[in-house]
Amino acid sequence: MLKDLYSLYVYGVFFTVSIVFSFLINRIFLRFVRTLGIRNQDDTIIRWGTQSKPAVGGFSFYIIFLLSIITYSIFFDGKQVFLSKEFIGILLSTMLGFLLGLADDAYNTRPILKFLTQVTCGIILMVSGTQISISYLEPVNYLITIFWVVGIMNSLNMLDNMDAITTTVSISIMLSALTVLIFHNELDSVYFIILIGVMAAMTGFLY
């Protein structure tokens, strides 16, 4: 009981701090980085918006993602973070995905490069022990895992055509994942605090 209260206290404080931090860091980026992600300076319309806007949200998401891991290692079990092959794989694939998004915002990368990077993210996950297992045939599981990773990355990216849609959808997905972790009594999991942190980052970003 005391352990659960301790976890809820840490998560509550971290969620609040992350929202404030996300709000502040995005304000700073928007003030000093006004052209990142705006590739067509002559256009007044970017996708469905009526105003060209820099794409800097990924910075705050990734920074708070890393802060979530650091916070967990300080207040909970650091071994679950740094000695877990599965988690290291998730960390590496997330870093690669962030770099891909950053490059795409800044330079409008070629589709083939994005596709190969997304496939690499899926391969990293599989090599580190994270994959979808619904078939007795391992090659089938590998293909489904890569298809899922590439599909999710592209679907969220293509959903980003009007303000707040991708963010609100992502928040709802994270709430669903948190609900699953709660039902499985995994409040002390590193994934729990990561979901809370990134969800808070997106909440602060919505403003």
C-alpha cells in the first residue's frame, strides 16, 4: 500500500512538472527557432493550416522521454532500465525515430530513407527481444512486427494534417496503455512513467 502511494506521489509530481516544462520549453523553441520545419518559405499554407509554423514539438517530447527514464532510475529500480536488453532496444529505436523526425522536419528527407530507417527501428526491436508473436512461424512474426512499426510511424505522421489531431490521438493511445498497465498492476514499471511523462509533454504542447 505504501509502495503504491509512493509511486502515485512520484508520478503526480512528475506529471505536473513535465507539463510545465513542456509548456516552457516549447515557448522557448517557438521564440528562437521560428523556421525549423518550414521548408517552403513562399507558401502561406502548410498542409491544412492557414499559417506556416515551425515543427519543434519533437524536442520537448524526446527530452521529457529521457527525463522519464532518469527519474525512474533515481526513484525506482535503475537496473530495470540499464540492464534490460528489451528496454535498451526500445531506447535505441526511439532515438533513431526522433532523429528521423528531426531530419524530416529540417530537410524533408526522401521517402526511401524514411522507410529504411523505420524498418531499422523494427529490426532493432526484434534483435533486442521485443516483437509481436502471433504465429508459430518466426519469419511471419518478424514481418508482422516490422509492418506494425512502419505502419504506426507512418499513420501518426500522416495524421498530422491539422492542429492537435496527432497529439490528442496519441494522448488517448497512451491513456489506454496506462489503463492496461494498471489492470496488470504494473505501476512500478519504467514504461508507466514514460507514458506519463510523454503524455504530460503532449498536454503542455497542446497550448
